[in-house]
Amino acid sequence: MLTSILLPASKPPRARSSETRQANLLASLAFVLGLGIGMVIVVSIDRVQASERQRKLTETAAAHGALVQQLVNRTLSITYAMAVVLREHPTDLASIEQLSGELLPLYSGVDNVQLAPGGVVRNVFPATAHQGPVGHDLLNDPQSREEAELAMAAHDLHIAVPAQLRQGKPGFVGRYPVFIADNRGSQHFWGFVSAVVLLDTVKDIGQFDYLKQQGLAYHLWRTHPVTGKPQTLLRSAAPVTEASATTSIGVPRGRWQLTVSPVDPDAFFNSTRVTGSLLAALIAAAIAALIRSMLMRPVELAQMVRRSTRALEIANHHLKQQATHDSLTGLGNRIRLEHDLNLSIGNGQHQSVQFAVMLLDLDDFKSINDSLGHRAGDAMLQEVAQALERCVRPMDAIYRLGGDEFVIVLNQLGDVDVAGATARKILAAVAQPHLIQGQQIQLTTSLGVVIYPQDASDAESLLSLADVAMYRAKKSGRNQMAFFSPALDHAAQTRLQLVDQLREAVKTEAFELHYQAKVDIASGRTIGAEALLRWKHPVRGLVSPAEFIPLAEETGLIVSIGEWALRTACIQAMSWSRSLDRWLTIAVNLSAKQFQDPALLEKVRQALACSGLPASRLELEITESMMMHKPDEAAATMRALRQLGVHLAVDDFGTGYSSLGYLSRFPIQCLKIDRSFVQNVPDSRADSTIARTIVSLGKSLGLTVVAEGVETQAQLDFLQQHGCHIAQGYLLGRPLESGQFIEQLLGRNIRTGRER
């Protein structure tokens, strides 16, 4: 009786069998349900992945198509420039040959340039190029006649794609028909200027081998302008498949197409589905097994404790990892850096070894976030982290401090020269183009280097001095490296003081404008002035813009300063018009940050409205690099300014030949020849040719041409001889404050009587 009271009665075998069947049934139902849900998820994920693969494929095609587009544009530019010179000097082959020698290095990818007077190739530049094309009659050769006649009929450049060039290699030809006007203004066909690009070059510059490494097939083709049939330029050994993406490449009166596809998409897709299905089955089986286990026996407390302990250990490890590592790049963070530095310093004290600390900061990284978004910025930081890892030894360490700052510690540094060589390697690696979200991005970095124990013996001092050296490198022009020296600390303090003083100057508008006359070369009449900014420093007096403008650009103060300069220049020009009883044009330079300011149009409109100056009397000067940074956005901004009636000028023209082919796309009215080409004319034959070419180019496009930096009568005579419209420089007047400028102008009126 006592035993029956203390011991629970055991269940009969039939009851236990029923519980087992019930557990198995529920587990089976859970398996079927889980498998069904899993398959639905697999199908959904497969569709999402297919969409993402197509998006990446489209971005890849667009990125490589953009590289080919750049090569085509360079071909258009060099033929266009050569044609301008030929119109002016069709018989001066020596100058033309010299010009081709000067231009070809600027147009990477162009193999040679050919002249074909009357349609027959007579000259190939450079002279060392293969002479096979000489004597080729373009208008009578069945293979070239049709497309040559198309170029003649259109009076414009044409891209021809012969199967095989006369050089013996396949390629394409940018062929420009040259027409020369006679004394009665009639146009006569002179011949062709052709630029030859080998398809091997297209393959290299378009980075098509990189597509092959990614397991992608490609096909570059066009529709033949005469037959209307597809014509292949380049294609991979593997054929493109239906799962493809195509991008267009603009050529004159037509388009090329680049099609990209996975070499074997079905294998990838099927393996993805199989893997997903197996995973769904495994998960469903695991859920079924878990349900069965829960129904069959309770989880033992000891197992729960062991699992909980393990989970806590993993969580603790993850917390430590998060505390000491950067989540974006996986590199050590500031906490890890300080810890490792103290260890290295301790080892250095005991073993008498030295190491280097490098601090690098990406130049103008903020512009990437502003223009492309933070996702692109994060991708760029990851690219930089990978580039840094390729530049250092296994014993070295890399850290990200946050933002765009990185630190590299070169351990066991036997020779200081190793630090210099590594720094130069890093500068070159970061400066390489990076493909981010289908766009090629190129940026630079500034790098400071400090050596333990020569420069400092504790972690805080090492990082502080590396920061000082880095700012010295940035001030030296960016994409630079600098070792620490005692003089750098004083320079850094001076820079900080100058930034504070510049901020105060913006608040008090402690600036003034000086004005340099712009003179019509033909009449000698002053037609306007360029406004040049000066800083009235309370101690140093007038500070040169070369010293404070880069600082204002870097700190963003240039937007406020530029707005003040624009408003003041408009008011001053209106005041002159009342004093002189005639209009003068005022030219104002725009900085890169001003040009990208979304409020630029409204600020220009307000400056004109407040001053009363007609928009046609305001000329805004921008540089070629500003136009080419984002051509489509730049063109939209310029069109909006032109709708206000403002005139637009390209400043320092001639330093960016790659943009010659884009001139007709932008609504500009004026070209300003860079002073570096003016200062050596007429003595330098190369500079004289370039200056003469720019004048001819501007005149052929109906643009006004202004020469800067005219300091001698010989320079002015040369410019007048070749038809340059306007000049400015010390020969014609130095920059003067407003009162002195008007006195100079009135004095010239009295002496010459030519200004009234």
C-alpha cells in the first residue's frame, strides 16, 4: 500500500503508442506546412535576386559603355581641332604635323591621325606610324566609299567601322570632312581629317577583360548606316544570352550598342533554386524534429543552461568586436588603435625598434556624399579600405577613425625609407579610378607620417603630430604626403588662426573688389572689366586670393564670399554706367562650390534685381573642369543662367583639350585663352599654334575669344593679327580698386578720345 502511494502509476503501452503517433502526426504536418512556406519564400527570393542581378548587369553595361563613350569623344575632339587648323592654314603641313604631335599625347587611345586631301590619304601622324594607309583613295575604295560619302553629304564628322584597317589591324575611324570657303564665300571640299582607334585599344580602355573575369559575355555592335544590318565591333568568345542588358553609346547620327550577359545564367539560377529548396526542406525538417522532440520529452534544464551560456559567450564576443572594430569596413577603430599603439610602444621600449604612424584623409570626400548619396560614399570607403590592405605588409595594421580618416601603423620599421615608399604606393592606389554604382569615381588623399620614437614616444602625441603632417600635405596641393617636422606645428596653428580670421571677415564683409580692364583689340576701346577679389586683413593688409581662396573652398566659406562679390560687382557696374553714360560689362568668376549651389540661379537673379544691372551686362566665368565634372547637370545650370540673359565664359580655356568635343553642347558665348599660352607668344611655336587654334576654334563656333595675361606689345600684335577679339593684362591695365579704375578709364578718354 505504501509503495503504491509513493510511486506514480506508469502509463500503459497503448497510451504511450498513442502519444507517439500524435507526436509523429503533428511533426509531419509541421514539416509539410514549413516546406510549403519555405518554397513560397524561395520563389520570392529568386525573383528579387533575378531583379537585383538584372540591375547590376545594367549598371555594369552602362559603366563599360561610358568608358567606350569617352574614347569616342576623344576621337571626335582631335579631328575637330585638326579640322579648325586646316581651314585656316590648309597648306602649312609643318604646323599641322607639330600640332598633331602636341595633341596626340593628350588623347590616349587615338593611334594616329591621317590627312586625305581630295579624299586620298597623303599624311599619317605620327611619322613613325604604319604607312599602309598612304595612297588610300577613300572615295573610290568600295569598302570606304559609302561612309566617306555620308560624311561629305552631312558636312560633319562620321564614325566608320571598317572590318580591317590598312595598318593590318581592326579598328574604327573618326572621319571629318573639311570644307574651305573661297573669296566669294562658297564652300569647297578640301578632304578628310581622320583619327584611327584600334579595336584592341577599345577593348583595353573599355576594360572588357574585366567582364570576362566576372563571368560575363559581351557584344559591341552597331547598325550599319547604309545596309541597316547589325555590324560587330567586338565580342567575347562566349555568346551573349537572352538574360542580358544593353547600353547605348552616342556617335554622330547614330548609336553603338554594348550588350552584356552572364556566360551561363541558367546554371546559376538553377543552382540558386536547388540550394533554396534544399534549405527550405532542411528548415522544415528541423522544425518538425523540434516539435516532435518537444512533444516527446521536455528540454532538460542542463541543456538550456549550456545553450544560454554559449549564446552569452557569442554575444559578449560580438559586443567586444563592435566596440573595437568599424562596422562598415571591418577595420580596427580608434579604441583598437590606441590599445595597439600602446602595445607597440611597450614593445619598442624593450626591443629598441621603431614604427611609423600614417594618418590619411580623403580629399573632398564630402562631394561624393553630396552628389551620389551616402550609399555611394560608404562603398567608396570600403574600396579605399581594400586598396590600403593591398599596399601594406601582413605585419602592419589599418584602422578607420570615422568619416574619411584612416590610420596605418607600419610595425618593425627597419628603414624610414620604407614608410616613404609605402606612402607613395598608397597615394597611387587611392588615386586609381573606382567603379561605384556604375560610375567611375576618382579621388585623392593627403597623408601625414610620424616616426616612433624620433618624433614622439606616446600614442596621443603620435596621432596629434601625424594630424599636423597630414594638414601640411593637404595644404601643399592634395594627393601629397608629408613627414612631421617641428615647423609643421607652427604652420598648423597659423592655418587655424587664418580660418578663424576668414570666418570673421565673412561676417564683416572685409573684402574688396579690384577691376582689370577688358579691351576690344580692334578699336582699343575698353568694353568692360573683370572683378578680382581681395581680402582686407586687419594686420596684413590686402591678402592675395591665391592664399585665401583655397582655404575658403575647403571650408565652404567661398559660397558666402562669392555671393558678396557677385552682388558688389553688379552694383559697381551699374554705378559706372551712370557716371560714364554708357554700359560696361562686368565679369565675375564662379567657384566650383558656387556653381554646384542649388540656390545659384536665385542669387544671380537677386543680384541683378537689387543693382538694376541688365543681365546682358553680367558675364559669369566658369572653368572647363566645372563643366566636365557632371556634364548633364552643368549644362542644365548653364541653360537656366542663359534664360536669365546672363553671358557665360569658359575661363582658362586650353588646359583641358579633352572637352573640345563638348563645346557645342554648352550654351557659352566666350572663350578665355589661359595666360600660360599667351605669355610665350609669339616666341614659342607650340604655344603660338595652340593660341591660334583656340582663336580659330572660337571664331568658327561664333564665340568671343578673350586673351588673358597680355603683357607685351608683341603679344597684343600677334593676337590682333590672328583675329582675337578682346585682351586683358598688365599691358592694358593692372587690377585697380573702383575709384582708380574709373580715373584710369576717364584719363584714357581724355588722352585718346577713343572711349566716348
